[in-house]
Amino acid sequence: MKEAFEKRESHISNISDIVPKLDQDSFSPEQKKSLKALFERFNSQSQKIQQALDTIIEEAEDRIVDATQRRKAEQGYQVLKQPDISYF
């Protein structure tokens, strides 16, 4: 993921440097079509990266909730010497 973000940042930086220097009217229809396809690909990759990050965050939140519940249950075993299953 880190590598994908670094590539993305590099591409954004390169685009930011190039775009102001270009005269869009000088592009041929084929060049415009090619650029449009490249931007669509870039947007698609960006969306896939965002979806992957959303999934990772969601899974991490689930693991945190589970770990918290287990810790509370284990504390209940140690303090009360009786299982406290109210956390589940």
C-alpha cells in the first residue's frame, strides 16, 4: 500500500508540473483520447486504493473492539474469579 501511495504521489507531482505548461488546444483527438484514458485509469486506481484502505481501517476497528472485549473479560476472570460474560 505504501508503495502504491508513493507512486500515486509521484504521478500527481509530475502532472502538477506538466499540466500548466501544456496548451490543450494543440492536442490531437488521439492524444486527447489517450490522456482521457490515462486519467480514467488513474482515478480507478485511486478508488481501488481508497477502498482497500477503508477495508483495512474497518478490519482494524473490529480487531480493536474484539481485543477490548477480551481484555475486559480477562480482567473479570482475574478480579472476580468468576467469568463475567456481560461484555459479550
